Amino acid sequence: MQTITLQTITSIYATISLVMKKNTAIEFYEFSPIEGISDEALLKAVKRAQYKFFRKQDGFIKCEILKSGKNWVSISYWKDVEIARRALDQFLNHSSSLPFVQMISPSSERRLYMRQKMSSKK
């Protein structure tokens, strides 16, 4: 499995921070599906979790899903890191999330929380 380095995440963070407010919490979640899960099935499970769980969470701003090869990254924007962490605890056991959670290889998961400290524009 090709891993995403901190340098790559930092570069992504620098790009997306252009549109976010200072101190916005950003969660980087790297994962890979278990063998045999199609992109279509995974995206369907992600969409269900987005509509039935995340969009209802206080402090949730938006989420983007990226893919390269077998590697996926979810970039979620939150008003606060603690809100994001609490939501994760609920997400892992929420009925709308279970199909997605069950598709992910636990050994592939990595999470990183960061706060925006600066942004710039052209």
C-alpha cells in the first residue's frame, strides 16, 4: 500500500486552507477498502453516511473524498477538533455508518487532526 506522507498532507492542507477560516479543524483520514469492495459500493456507503450522519452534526462544515490507486483520503472540515473527535466516536457505531466502517481495512486507517493557522490568496 502506498502511504501518504506528512509532506503530502501538508501540501493538501496548504491548498485547501485558502478557503477556510482561521482555526478551522481539518481531519485527514486515510483508508483502504478491504479486498473485493468496489469503488461504487464504497462511494454509496460514504454518501449514505454523509447524508444521514455527518450533515446532521453540529460543527460539521464539509467533506471531500480523494482517491489514488487503492488509497483513499477523506478531508473533513469542522468548527473545532473536539467536535470532530466526538463525532467520530458516534460515527463508528451509527447505523448509517456501519456499512462504510465494515468495508474498511482497519490496518489501513490513519487519522490526523490539524487546525488552520494561516491562509493566503493570489
